[in-house]
Amino acid sequence: MKLTTRGHYSVKALLDLALQPSRQPISVQTIAQRQGLPPPYLEKLLIDLRRAGLVESVRGSQGGYRLAKPPAQISLGQILEAVGEPMTPLPRHQPQTGQAEDWVTFAVWNRLSQKLKAALYSISLEDLYFDARSWQAAQGDDVSFVV
């Protein structure tokens, strides 16, 4: 499985929001600038994430987006599902009737797909945040936090 641009940008945006301990809303422009993302595309992703209940939008001059719940309660699977990211390792495969090896291959890929999906739902935004922070700490002080 490989993340598409939609999945990658969505994770980057939510990790950026997870950096805001005060839960203050952050503008699309600010997130886009910090993460090197195109603002119009990011806005579309944030709308999808809002519809899925992962972020909230706040109107007004100090408005923007913020996480709708704590990072520990947002899974990678939820993020990917919200933006239409495929969570299967391979395209759908239908085994040919009467070919045992084709059915075995189908069963293996089906089980791997189920395990992959379960793993994606077990990884929280908080887990990703701490992984990124650990990497940053290992790199030294002169590395900015861009995911």
C-alpha cells in the first residue's frame, strides 16, 4: 500500500494541528505554509476531514481549523477513510473457479488486507506525532517540525 497525495497531505495537516496544545484554530494558509502544501487543495482535504468529524472549523478573523478530538482518538485509518484513500494492498482480485492456487492466493491477500486495515485503525495520530517528535529529537535542535 502506498499513500496517495490526499492521504499524505491529510496526515501532515492533522499532525500540524496536533502541535497546537491550546486547541486554537489554525488557518489553512498557516498550515499550508508550514507544511509546504497547496492551500486550495488543503482546504478541500480539511472539508473532507471536517465531514468525517476529525476536525472542526471556526469562523471569524481568528478562525481556522482544529482537531475535533484528542490525537489519541484519531486513527490513521479514520484519516485515510475520510479522504477516500484506498486501504487495500492490491486491487480487488476475483479468483478463477476451479483453480486452487488462485483461491489460496485470494485468501492470503484477503487476510493481509484485513490485517492491514486493522493496523491502520490501531495507529493513532498521537502515535504518529510522538514518532515524528522522536525523529526530530534524534536529528538535533536545528530541524524544524515539518512532516
